[in-house]
Amino acid sequence: MNPDSSIVSAFAPAGKLRASINLGNPVLARRGSSDAQATGVSVDLSRELAARLQVELELVVFDTARKSVEAVSEGSADIGFFAVDPVRGAEIAFSAPYILIEGRYLVRDDSPITENAQVDIASNRIAVGQGTAYDLFLTREIKHASLVRTASSQVVVQTFLDEKLEVAAGVKQVLEAELAKAPGLRMLGEPFMVIQQAMGVPKTRGGQAARFLAEFVEDMKRSGFVASAIARNGVAGASVAPPV
């Protein structure tokens, strides 16, 4: 993968690679120490891509997936790390997934809900982070229950508790962290979706850039880079997506 000047220009028209980093999903990234904006698998992949393009890396850090997506869609960032979704795919060219993570439901211990099939009934209200992959998925799939959208994924469980909602939906790792802090809650046993995390580039950058990014992701999976990044960053509960 030796990029020519047209590829470099497509990814870094401003002379550096601006990577949109979402801190709302700890599987992808977390806030760094005082000398680092963020750390995580997505940051490691950004650094590697910038090195291959031989350009400087700039991290553009956001606290929600929605803002991170908007930055790439609007062209204020050059690449991003998102769950594959057809709504986002209107303006973003996605690679194949590099990581698979689970979307799960959380309920109170005394809830009558014991399995996913019992969630979608008219009397249930589901807390979801606005603009997240699971919000987009549940917007299409939920037919009877109501979705209560929160400002970010980080406040989903607090909203669920404060407003006495019936269900909270989120990334498994985020919900597990909330379980450790809030007694009297439980997670349902099966995922309601498997979230396919991929890299994306604005479609306006052209098909050549999209193909290069897709090849880069496959190389990162095949070489063991993604698996090493998962281990190095202490990410639990995520798996490397299969090759395509």
C-alpha cells in the first residue's frame, strides 16, 4: 500500500489527516492523559494510516457519535470510526468492519422483561443515545415501544433511572460499567444487535480513497494490528471482524 499523491491529497487536503474520534464509545476511544487527547483502538488506527500517508495526524475529538459523524459528513474531518448504518452511508463511504461489539438492553431487577422479544410492546419506553448506531437501528426495528433519546450515550442509564423508564439500550461495555455503579439492575442475556464498527471517509473524496481505506482496514485485520490494539488498550468484550 504505497499511496500516490492523489490518494494523499484525497485524505489530507489540508496537509494533515484529521481523524474524528468518538469518546462516547469506550471500545473505540477514551480520554487520554494531560499530554494526549485520546487513546484507544481508533486512535492507533489513525496513527497508522497517517504514517502510511506520510502526513501529520490531528485528532478531532467529540463526546458523541452524532457529532463525530457530522464532522466527517461535513468535511471538517477526513476519516472517522463509526458503526455501519445505511443512514450514515448516504454521505460516508465505509470500509468493512474491523471490530464487532454488542448492543444490549438493561432493565431493573424487578422488571418482568427477561428476553429481547418482550421489549417491543407499547407500554415500554427505551432510553437511547441520540444518533448512536443503536438509536438508528432501533428507530427502524422498534414498532410498538417508545424511544426516549438522550443527549449522549453516557447519560442513557441516568435518564433511564431518573425518568423511571422500562429499558435502557446501549453498548455492552458502557452498560457493564453502569451495572458496577448502580445496584438493582441487570442486563438481558442476548444482544439485540451486533454493531459493526468500520472506518469511513467522506464520499466526496472519491472512490479511489474509499478503496484505499477498505484495503487498509483489511490489512490491519490480517496483520494482527487490530487484535494487538484491542489487547494493548484493554478492551474487553469486542472481537476482530472477519476478513472480507
